[in-house]
Amino acid sequence: MKRLDQLVFNNTYRQLPDVFGQAVTPIGLDNAFLVSANPEVAALLDLNPEELYTPSFVRIFSGNQQLAQFNPIAMKYTGHQFGQYNPDLGDGRGLLLGEVVTDRGQKWDLHLKGSGKTPYSRMGDGRAVLRSSIREYLASAAMSGLGIPTTHALAIIGSETPVYREQQEYGATLIRVAESHIRFGHFEYLFFTRQYPALKRLMDYVIDHHYLDLKQQENPYQALFDRICETTAEMIAAWQAVGFAHGVMNTDNMSILGLTFDYGPYAFLDDYMPNFICNHSDYSGRYAFNQQPGIGLWNLTALGYAFSAFVDKNHIESALEHYQVHLQQRYSQRIKSKLGLTLNDDSDSELGNRLFTILAEQEADYTLFFRTLSSIPYEALAEAMPKFEDIVDDPMALAPWLTTYKKRIKQELTQQTDLKRLEQMKQANPKFILRNYLAQQAIEHAERGHYEKIEALLHVLRDPFSEHPQFEHLAQQPPYWGKHLPISCSS
């Protein structure tokens, strides 16, 4: 493990032409201090976790000191926001500081969010607030713990720098770690401004640094679009299975690596509401939970338009069709895992569809339902309704489905023991998710200088499938006031 100044950097993105972004120096925060740090993310970078708690770490990542290896850049991109093209986007409050290369040869972007104004800040102040930084920090850990592709967050730095949103808050920085920060919007920017040589350069860069196996394909750009469609399908299938609503699926928030990216007004489902809208600015429900697979297709279609300069349009249409098939296949696999089904049966689709209808009608707690189901032995399934008394409105509504489900599980027991089935189900059904009311409580305590709730959440979210009996209160249903909290885009 290394000290900060021993990390090896190879800032490849900075070597691209000036059209890709502008050099910017971070603007330091006042009286900065560490709020929380994640040693597991430090390990990704080969960084000694003890470095996270040093004064120099705070100085560097509050923007008050620069490592010699840094070469900060504000990236330029555009994108479609709520379906409308916006040409005036880019890193408005964040900087790509550099790219760390580990001893294993893996490359990680270091990005500082909340670093001050850039040429792309428009009317903004370039700052991030503690509230939104905590939300991204915890969500990154939660998604990583769930095994869902995501960016990571190394640490949060707080400060006494005042910033103004709906009210006065305090500035913070978040150190984001990701394999890449390239978005769909990077391609859109170069396409719509007709910078085709630069667009080709970007495609080559992505292949060389992230999808090297595609270089040998007959048409690498075609293969690149195919791969992005597939990784996007896999990401959204994982979202739908775990009950995650992103909230603002603009094309500038879509990663070319299929990473969950730019955590804003997100939410994990409490009650199962297919049409749940977590973003209080989404008046039309464009980004509602059940719309996410379709929005993924819409966004890939927009990306395909940018790729059409180098990829045949018929191939783009074929790849988009494959996206829908691939997403459905991956989603079905995940739901079967949640139900403990390993064999194939023609009735499985109907079994799942019927269950989701009941869960919606009964306003069942999505996470607790599946976790409880993971604890019920085969012999007890048909009479298991009382187990769900606090999870659904009317447990008896589950009786017919449980009887059918028990018959289906009987087939499974020809291939595995019941104990193994339940163990596997628990690895597909988390006990802990990041409920918005828990995040809000952690934020309110942090704003008063108390960070224990952040640390408790971080502990269980990094390992959400284990029991953690001392943190049972973090697995319970939210109080009525805490359900389906609408979240602002303000950050």
C-alpha cells in the first residue's frame, strides 16, 4: 500500500486535444475537515488507508493543495435532459484530477466533485453541498455492496464555506473513483458540433483504454456500440431487480461502461410501486421506476445517432433490439435468483408476474418481502402468510401464490437441498438497502457535526446480505413519514 504521493498516474485523457475539456485548478474550501472515508475504495487505488486520515489528505482533496501528479481537467460534453438536447453541459463543479494506475495494471479516474467554478458552470457556483455528497457517498457503497456496477466514492470532505441552494448550506467535496467518466454526452457533443475526427478519436480512446478486446473486431466501432448496449442493459436489469430508481436518466448521466453514475434524486423502493417517481422535478414521470428500461433504450438511441457517423444505421437498430432482449433475459435471471429458481420452467414468467401484481396491490415492502421469503423452508411455504403480516396489507392475499410457489420449489429440490436454496436466496435478496429516510437522518446528524450514522450505514451497505444483528434497526420498514420521500435535484 502506498502514500498519496507514491501513487502512479498516467493521465491519458489529458493528452487528448483541447476540444475534450479545459484545464482548471480547484478552488479550495475554507476550514476543511474529513467527514468520512471508505478504506475499501482506497484499496482499489493501492492507497494505504491510513492516508485517508491525514491532514495532507484533507488539504489535497479540499482543493487547497495539489499533488504534482495531478493534471486537472473539466470535461466537455452535452446531452439530452428530460428529452431535450442541451449543448451547454460539461463538468460544472467537478474536475478529473488524474488517472491512477495500480500495481495490478488497473486504471482509476480520480474526480473531485465540488471543486469550484469551471468554464461549464453556467450560472452555478461550482460547489457541492454536504447533503448531496453524503447521498452519493452512501449510494456508491450501497450499489457496490449489492454487486451492481457503479462509480465509487473515496471520501467526503466538509468545510465552513457557505453555499446557497434553497437555503444556506456548507460546501463539501466528494472524491469519486471510477474506471471512466466518459458519458453518452461526450459522443453527442462531438457529433452535434460535427467534430468527426475528434469523435473518431474518442471512439478509439474508449476502445484502447476500456474495451481493448474489441480492437480485433472487423468493425470495432460497431462492436463498441454493441458492448455499450449490453452493459447498459445489464445495469438497468440490476436496478429493476433490486428496486433502484435513478431519478434523472439524462444522457449526460449515462456511463459508457454501464456504471451507475451521477447519484442525484435516486431512491430504493420502500413499498413496491412500479410507477414510483423519486425526483420531485419529474412532473411527467419520465424517469419513474418502471420507465427505466424504456429510457435506457431512448438514451441508447440518442447515442446511436452520434455513432451513426461511423456505424451503419441498420446495425444500430439491430443492436437496440438486442438491448431489449438482453435486458429482459438478465432481469429474468435476477428475479429467478431472488425466488430461488435454478431450473427452467415455462411457468416461471407467470409466477413472477403474478407475484409482482400482488406486491403492488398489497403495497408490500419490496426488500423485506424477498428477504423474508428467503428464510421460509419448503415445508412451511403454504402456511407462511403470518410471516408477512407486517410486510403486506393482507397476508392472505399471498396464499394462492405461495401454494403455487411451493409446487415450483419442489422441482428445485430434486437438484439441491432446501438449505442450499435458502442460502442462495439470501445472497440474491439483501437485508439492507439505503432507504431515503435513513440517508436523510444521516445527513441531518452530519450537518450538526455527528457522523456516526454515516459510519453505521456504510458498515451494513458494504455487506448488505449478511445479518448484522446489532444493526437490525437499519433493516426495518420506514416510518410512514419516511416512505417515498421526493428528492430534489439541488446539490
